[in-house]
Amino acid sequence: MTRQPARADSREAFVRLMATLAIMTIGASAMYVVPVILPAVQAEFGVPRAQASAPYSLLMIGYGVGGLFMGRLADRRGLVIPLVIGAISLGAGYLLAASAQSLGVFTLAHALLMGLFGSSVTFSPLLADTSLWWHKRRGIAVAVCASGNYLGGAIWPPVVQHFVESVGWRSTYTGMGVGCCAANPPADNPGQFGRSRPRMRSGGDRWVYRRGFISVTMISLRNGKQRFSSRGRL
């Protein structure tokens, strides 16, 4: 049976938007949990605050730079491959950081696995892809998608703080790693994210997509720079 081509502004687009919102909320966890565990990490490794802040700073740099590469991969191969890479990398980053015996390994896990190959997938590529699935309500759809980044900021800090106080930061990171690998919508339902994007109606739509991808990538780099600066002042 021939499957109907994807249509913009459809029920399928709405389901995809809700899944994208969940993915972005999960992917944003890396940006918000590090400041919560920072005092415990600093105390355990016995380093100054500036050195303890390095994993977060490098994570944000990787987050911005990785968005460019993952966006390009999504353009060429679709979203499934980048999202699977992102979920595995983010989970592996949490697990590696949880078992780290030195600040260097802890920093490497955040910069490469959680930043460059992990959370980077869950911002710029998702926003750019969402813009292609909506024509009439493109603005609100992109806003809903982007809100996952800030929803994560409201959810993760209190949750992580509770578990850090209860079981310690290493056990908390282990649970986050297992959860990120398990909560992987593309792996659970590859058909949903494997569908071809709706056909662009005109050259103007192509420009909107490219402009949107460039804009959100610049936003992520700017946010990373601001957070880097704010951590440096602490």
C-alpha cells in the first residue's frame, strides 16, 4: 500500500511537533544540570571554581558548533540519524561523566559527547525542520518547539537537585544517562521522523528554512557566549 506524502499543517505535523518538544526538553537537560552539581563536583575534585566551570563552558561551545554539523547531517540524511546519534551521545556523556575519576575526563564527556554530539542535535536542526512542517501556523509551531529548551530549564534543576541531595551527583548522572538513551522517540518510532518533509511551496520557503537554520544557530552560539561569560564572573 502506497503511503500518502507528508502534508504541512496536518495531524502528522502536530504529532511530530509534540515529539520534537519532548526531545528538545530532554536534550536541554545538559545545559541546566551542570550548574546544579557544580558545588559537589568542585568539592570532590578539589579544584577552584574557575576550573570546575570549564566543563559547562566547553559544553556550550560544543553545543553551538555541533548545531552546524548536525544541521548539515539532517539536511543530507534526515532527522533520524542525527537524533539517534544525539540520544546515544548524550546518554554516553552522562555515564562517562558519572564514572570520571578526574576533571579532565569529566570535561571531555561534557564538551564532546554531551555538547558537540548530544544536545546540539536538539536545538537548531529541530527548529529548522519544524519550520518546514507548518505554513499557516509556522510562527507558533517554531515557538512551541523552541519552548522545550526553556521548559527543560524549569524541569531539570529542581529534579536534579533533589536526587543530588538524595543519592549523590554520580548516581543522578547515571540515571540521566540511562533515561536519555531509553527516551529516544526516533528509535521507538522511526517512521514518524523518517518521513520525508513536506514539499516546499516556493523558493521563498527554501529561504525561510535556510534563514531559520542560520538564525537559530547564531542564537545558540550567542547563548553559549553569554553563559560562558556569566560563569566566568562567578
